[in-house]
Amino acid sequence: MEIITTPAFLRAAKKLLSDRLDEVDAAVEQLPEMFGHPHRHQGLGIRQLKPHYFEFRAGLDLRVLFPLSRGNLYLRTIGNHDHIRAWLKENT
């Protein structure tokens, strides 16, 4: 399983303060070992939102949206709860 960052995710990440970006990096590092193991999901709060789309927490109010495709995880966008819901509504 590979984690692939998309250009949109990188643009959104550039807008974060460095301490928030550190939280995201730490959460992304944990993702491969946590994904697919429901009892481990509690730490990142991984949830399925739509078929093939999931989110995980990178802090209390910051979420990362990603689909699972061909065994890889594609980081699509990052933001708060409302941003993730709006992105899904516009793009799926």
C-alpha cells in the first residue's frame, strides 16, 4: 500500500501553519499500519464517508480525505469537517 499525495492536497497543506503540518505528517505516517485494522482506527479516527472515500483526523479539527484505489491511498484534500463535506459534494 502506497500513500500518494495529489497536487490539490499539497496546495491545501501549504496553507497550514508549521505546527499543524507536523500533526498531519505524524498522522500520515501512521496511516498505512492503521488502515484496514478497525481496532487501530481509533487513534486516527478513520471513517468511511462514501464508497472508496475515507477520512482521518490530523488533530481535533483537521481532517484528511482520501480514496482507496488499486490498493493505494490518494490524499486528496485537507480541512475541517465542513470543507471535507463540501469537497465530497462537489467532486463525487
